[in-house]
Amino acid sequence: MPVIKYREIIGRVSRKPVFGPDDLRCEGMKEAYSKKLLHSLSKSGKIKRIERGKYTCMDDPVAVAAHITHPSYLSLWTAMSIRHLTDQIPFAVDVMSSRKRFRNSVDFQGAEISFHRIPPGMMFGFENMIWKENTRIPVAKPEKIVIDAIYTKSVPEGELLGIIRGSDKNLLDKYAKLSGNKRVIEKTRALMKKCSRRKR
């Protein structure tokens, strides 16, 4: 394959937020060369290595995070920050996924990308948003942030009460039921009652 053809392939593939050897092979590049080429481009600084077999041309951890593992979406503190539901600055980029990973976190550009595993049945309640560099990122809706936070026990109750006050209560209760988790259902309803009492 001519050198100019390789450049065209790299040009197309590198437009993706995250890419790897499989993307190059789908374009007709041989497996052995695809790995060698990506390694070389990474060493020269033309692309960035995220983890084994995953590369990007982007600098923003949030834009990259949701595309490392499929299926996945952003939630917890990251989604709260994106949706302006908290004044706290996230320490990591929180990714929810039903896929089992070898590593639960990745360091990218000095930022930690943290993966939280959830059951396949809880892969709902998120929507695509346009982020920096015109990248689409899947982000949890406010109601799903609450459900994920209760499931993972990773957000203080005070923060969740603030989100619940401005949420769609019927949708929140629906999401709690869809989780299929008794603890999540009971805790969600308890927090909703607490919000209701405080309004009186």
C-alpha cells in the first residue's frame, strides 16, 4: 500500500475521538503494520496513547473518556459539572459502563478517568451532548445521575437533594424501578420524601 494511502487512512481514522488498530484494519491496513504505525505515531507525539490499543488526537479528557469503552456514558460528578448541578470541581472523569475492564482507571493528560461498572440493565437515562471540539458525548440526565450516585454511593446526600428538587419526580421514580435494585429504589424514595418535607 502506497505511503500516501496510509496517510489518507490515518487522516480518516484520527477524526474519531478514540481509535486503534481495529479501525486501521477496517480500512484495509495489515494488522502487524497498524500496531507498529500507531506505536510510532505515539512515540513521535503525533497522536496520544490512552491505554493499550487506544489512541486519540484530542487533549480534553472529558471528550475522550466516553469513547474509550463501549457501551458507556458520563455520570456522577462529571455529569453534574457538565449540567451545572454542582459547584464542586470533579477530581476525575466518571464513566459508567456495563463492560468489565482490566483497569478501573486511566491517567490521561494528567487527569484520572474512572470507570464504574453497572449492570447491563442500568445502561439507560443518558443523552448525547455537544462538547468541546464539536465532539458528541453521552451524558446522564439529572435523574439518572441520582440513580447512579445512589448505586455507587459516591455522592453526598446533600448534593443529591439539590438535584432531586429540580428533577422530574415521575421520571426519577421510573428510573429507580428500572434499576431493579431494591436499595436504590428505597433510597431514592426516601430522598424524594425528604425533599418534599423540606418544601413545607
